[in-house]
Amino acid sequence: MQSGTDASRPVHLSVRDADGDDRWRTAFENSAIGIALLDLEARFVTVNPAYQRMLGYSEAEFQAMSCLEITYEEDQARSRSLFSELLDGRRPHIQVEKRLRRKDGTPIWIRLNESLVPGTDKTTPFLLAVVEDITERKRAEEALHRSELLYKELVNNIPEGLFALDVTADKRFKFAGLNEREEQAVGYSSAEVTGRYVEEVLPAELANKVLQHYRLCLESGIVTEYKEELEVPTGRHFFHTTLIPVRNADGTVYRIVGCCKDLTEMRRAQQEAAERQKLESLGVLAGGIAHDFNNLLGSILGNAELAETRLAAGFPAVEEIETIKTVAIRAAEIVRELIIYAGQDQGDAKATDVSHRVEEMLHLLRVSISKRVILKTDLQKDLPEVPLNPAQVGQILMNLIVNASESFGDNDGVITIKTSLVRNGGRELTQRDCVRLEVSDNGCGIAEEVRAKIFDPFFTTKFAGRGLGLAVVQGIVRAHEGVVDVRSTPGEGTTFQVLLPCASLLAQEAVAAGTATLREYNDPITRTVLFVDDEETLRFAACRMLRKRNFSVVEAGDGRTAFDLLHTYAGRIDLLLLDMTLPGTPAGELITEASRIRPDTNIILTSAYNKEMVMNGLNAPQIRGFIRKPFRLDELVQLINNVLAAHGL
């Protein structure tokens, strides 16, 4: 760089040189901002005390060097360029932020304003540099920048989706941004939604769903959580969302931050696991049923062959036939247990005092458990009745007691039966009083991995094919809107608690239908029965028995045939015996048509399901009775005789 001054001698500006005004020198000396004059070679001519304090050099030290000597190397090229632009008039002044090196080697950030000022001879200019220390501001900016980077890293790398909503003055919601996880989950980018109202971005149905939650959070002013399945551009997702209200200084909610957990895959995995467990349970169930029924069928076939042999030899086969009947009854009991397990059988409409039922069964319970186990009771008196028949209460109790007894193996132990009243049902059954039946033991306990399977049908830790056991307990309790809870610690014992809602408005008298004393009916007058059942072997046996008892029997294997026979024998059908699960015309239509053709037609219903399920929704006065499958033929004949006799036939 060339200079119009003699570079060999120092140049000084006296206060008089500045128009003879001492005020310039006073301002120069006392300014809190650094001020320096440099010649056209960027060498210091004079510096004020503030500049000296900033850099740590004395004025003499400054006058011995160029400003480039305190400029970091990476900034020197840019400084030369700017200085040249100022000298040749391309820039009227320079304003820049840069780093300088202090005398102790530490950096200082400055804001530099440079411009040319005339010298004493009015021709050779000087460079006026005004310097402000902005080191603290730069540190704050750097800290803020690092904080923003950290925040961005955190926000974009946390496993949950985040979104922010600004609350407008009219209490509407505008998107203020989404993190990357939320963008991936919902299929919208932060850029395309920011600054737009929710209802402008989302389809109407989706917007209406989420806005109700946003409004609730705004109105309540508290953290709001909800789970909802939503249809978004990426597909159908199940989200667990937490909405957090953010307040300004005066306490007004001005923003809502949402944290979304996409539970879609977890939910799918849980459903798949549940399906697998269900299939496993069905496999165990099928295996258990096959095991039991194979045994029963083997007994039936064996005794049938033996009976056939004895009859062929001219001997009676009463014992074999009785055995077949006994085995068939056991098979019917297994089917009944399956229906109970499915929750489709609530039993007869009776009510039971649980404490009284326990007392009735104590002798049976004691002989059913190991002789090394002590049975204790703590039974509350005068408990409200529960809407289970005594047999069902007995099933629950027996299964729980046998299960507890097996937990001891060959060891000594104690089983305790407790009953009590629970007001409002605890947390499980709110607003309903319940009777609690508790069976506890100090046996081996149940391992955590086993506890989840104990209610599966035929599941056992002993050997396969043990039966429905606890599955039946759960089926009975669920069918009566109760709860089974199990608590167990390995090595310390197990407690089963059964909560059963108390009976309400339950008739205390026995159900009238079918409870009348059965009697023989030997009137020789022939009466006509239409027997409708799709099970051919049952229909064949029942119709044959009825004909032997002097009935005229017309039979049908499906609803359509029965419908036609009602018209063929119009007015001559005295009694319709009807299975409720028929192919073809539904049983309900047959009841209606039979009543229309002959208003005094007597109807008896039959089904493998219980009476309450079958009669639900039926209101025909012609229905005189019900018999549940499987039934004995003599019971069927007796019921038909009673119904007809009661109505003058």
C-alpha cells in the first residue's frame, strides 16, 4: 500500500489540529468505545485508552505495528480486500464483525466501523476505526447456537413425535412445527404445515377428532392424554398423545406442545401375540377334548360291542347299556363345561348365599384334598345372595380348592376360605355391591410365566388332559359380570379372589316352567306331535319312543320341511317340539306360524344352550316348556304329557 505521508516519522494529531477544539480530544480519551487512527498502510497512528484496554497493548506498542498483526491469519485476506475497497472509493465505509488477537494471545470479538477522515494538510487521509467489544454477545450467541443445535438434535432424535400448536386470539390452533419423527409418522412436513390452521391441513373428519382434544387441553389448562386411532396420509395409526399447555408471563396458554407415541406396531404385535396365544389355547383345548372324548367313545364302543355279543347269545345287556348311558352323561357334562367356558351359560335363574353354600360343601371339600392339608374357613354371615345357582358356586369352589391342594404336593399346608361383602365392588366393579369368595393357600405359588396361562382350557403343569378347571371358573364368573383376581408369590402361596355382583330384583321362587312334578299320562287318546330337529339319530330315537307311548309323530329335519308340515297338518298339530338351532326357516318364524295356524298350539323348545339364552326375546304364550339337550327320553315323554295334560289334551 502507498501512503501520501512520510512513513519514517510518527504522525500526531494535536487537539488543535482538530479545528482547535479540545472537546474532540476529551471525547477521544474518555470514550468507552475503542477508537484508533491508522495511516493508509493500516499502521496505528494513535489509539484511545479504551482500545488499549481491549487489546492489552500500550499506545507505543500499537504505533509500532499494523492492524493486520493482531488479525487472525484466516481473516487477513478479507481485511486487505475491504481496506482496498475503502481506499479506492468502492466502499464509503466498512462495518464488519471479526476476531482480533489480544496481547495475551486470547481472542476478542469486535464490531469494527472504519472510514476515511482528512489529515492535517487536508489532503492525506487517515483511517478512523471505531471498535466495540462484542465478545460477550458472541459467546451468548454461540451458546444459544449450541443450545439450538442440541435442542434440534434432541427433538429430531427422540423416539416420539412432537408437534407444536400456537393458540390464536380467537382460540384457534395453528401448527408451529413438527419434528422429524412426527413428519415420518403422519406424512406431513413441518414446512408445509407451519403457520397454517389445523383445519386447513387435516381432512375434516380427522381435524374434528383432534381439535376436541386440543380444546379440552386449552380449556382445562392441564396436561391432557388420549389414545386414538387416526387415518393419516401414511395410513391408519394408533397414537398415544400427551398435550402440554405452555403459558406466557401472564399465565395465558399461548401454545400447546404435543408428544405422540405411535403404538401401531406395538398394538399389532400385541394382537398377533394374543392371536398366537389364542391358537395355542385352542390347540390345548382341542387336545384336551379329544383326549377326554376318545376315552368316552372308547368306553361307549366297547360296551356297545359287549352288549351286542350278550344280546346275540340271548343274555340281557342291562349293565352294558347303563354304562353307555353313564358315559354319555359324562360327555354331556364336558359339553356343558365348554359352554360355561365360552361364557354362554349363566345357569338357572336362582340365587345363592355363598357362605351357606361353602358350609354345605365342607365335608365334600375336606375329602377332596390331601389329608396333609388343613382347611380353614372365615365366613361372613347374612351375605346378600348372588345370582348363581348352588351348583355353579360349587364348581367355582371345588376347582379352586383342588387347585390349591395340588400346590402342596406331598407337603403339609393350610387352605383358607373367606367370604365377605365388598361395597361398590372395589375398583373392578364400581357402583355394585359384591360378594368376595377368597381361597388362599401357603403352597408353592405360581411362577410369573405360568400365571398368564392358568385360565387357559386344559392347561396344566402336571400332565395333559386334566380338564377345563380354572377356565370354567373364569367362564362362570365372567358370565355373571364378575371378576377373578389371582395373586401369587413363588414359594409363599397363592390367593384367588372371586368378586360376584349381588343379586338384584332376582325372583326367589323357582322358575315355574318345568318345575311341576312330573307324572305319567296314560290316556289312550292319540295326540299329534311335530318333532323338529336336524340331528337324525336323536330324532329317530325320540320319535320311536313317542310312538311307543301312543303319540302320533310327524318329524322334520329342517325349518323349511317343518314349515310345510305345519300347513299340511293344519289344525291337527297338538304339540310342536322344536330345536332352536335349525337350518332353513328360523325357529322364531316357525313359532309365529304355528301360533297363527292354531292359536292353542303347545310348543316345547329344546337346545344345548340354557333356557335364558333360548327364551331371550321370545314372547309367545304358546311356549309351554323347555328341555335342555342332552336329555333322557323318559324325561321328554314326561314333560310332553304334563304340558298336554295341563291344557286339556
